[in-house]
Amino acid sequence: MISFKGKSKEYEEIVVKLGDLVITNRHLFTCLAELLNECNRLRKFDEETLELITEDKRDDVDVDESQLDLLITLIKDLYDLQDEETFGKRKGDLVEFITLKLGAINFETNSNLETALECEVFHNDDKIADNNEKKGKDIDVAIYDKTSLSQLENVMADLYECKADIDNFLYVVQGKTPPIKTKHYEKLKFLEDVRDYFQLSQKFFVSLVTPVSNVERAKEVLKLCNFHNIKVINKEHIEEVIEKLIHI
């Protein structure tokens, strides 16, 4: 029997309000994603950039002006911090919360789905991919079909590792082995090993989720590190999922 064991987690009010808003309209998410990419540090944020990104949406028939005004207010609150470390955590939590709300992206099922945060995966009582250098590692978000867990080859699950700034996470240092930060490499090795454990399943997926649009470099770095079973879900893919959710 496979089990997914997560932890309880509370998100900041600003994360919940902003996340709940943008999953109601892909255009709102687009504005947020573009702003997060343009102003990926506190010091880069200014209201002129925010206005430039959001202004052309005011003429869009699919965007309610009151929702756009609320988005602008919430984004200002998102950046209302004093230090980069706290902002980085808040930004990461926001991407994670949005991902949680998206549900299963890579597979479809008629069953009700379960979710787990900061999740560990077990086969009977044994944690999967739990050797020494991977001890204590978990997965940001797991979405799974609980009716599929009795047989390894039948497990249906989407496991998501959320990265607001994927290029920073996969930054390559020339001449270094491994070529990216060791801590990040070990996390990816853990994710790859979990995916390999479920290689018989056709509906078990491990993905990096990011609001970044251009992820070609990220995919190349994954190949460089010999990680071939980790998918990358980008801004456009998230927009498509939001559009589908709206029309369900």
C-alpha cells in the first residue's frame, strides 16, 4: 500500500487572498506572473512597473475592473516587506498555494482527489527514496487518487515542487560538480528517485512548477544533471489549467 503523509500548514492571509483571486481568471494570473518575474526582488518593485503590466487588461472584456483593482492592491501588499528573505518565502508560498488550488494537472480521474503538503511518500512503512543524503526531504504538494494506492503500477499522483524563481534554483556554476548548488541537486535527485520508484505507473508525475514563461534553460539544466523524468510546468501551462477550471 502506498501512502502520502503530509503536514498541516497555514498560509499568510495575503497569500490566500491573492492566490484565490488569480485562479478565478487566467488574465489576473498572467499579470501576477509577469510582475513576479519582472520584480523578483523587493528592490526591483515599483508601482510604475505594476501599472504597465496591468493597464492593458482594463480594456479586456474578460477582466472585471474591480477584480483588477483588487489585484493591484493585493500585489502592493505582497511586496510590503522589509527584507528579501521574508519576501522569498512569501513568494514561494504563493506559488505553492496556487499550485495546490490547480489540482491534478497531468492526469484525469473520476475519483475525488486528496492533497498533502510537505509530503513524504511511503510504500507500506518504508519511506521511498530515503537514503542518507535525502533524509528529511519532502515534496511541496502532492495531489493523488486515494483509490489507486493498493498497487504500485496503478498509483495516480501529481507531485509538485514549486519554484517562484526556477532559473535561480537551477543556476549553473561553470566547472562545478554537480553543476548546480549541491542542496538543489540533492533535492532534484530525491525527486527523480521518487519518480523512478513509480516507473511502472503511467499516471505518476513529478514536476517543477514555476510562474516563469521561458523554461527552456531550466529543461536544459535538468538534462545536464541527468534528470530526465522531472517535468516543468510553466506560466502558460498554468494559464491553460486555470481556463479549464473556470469552465468546469
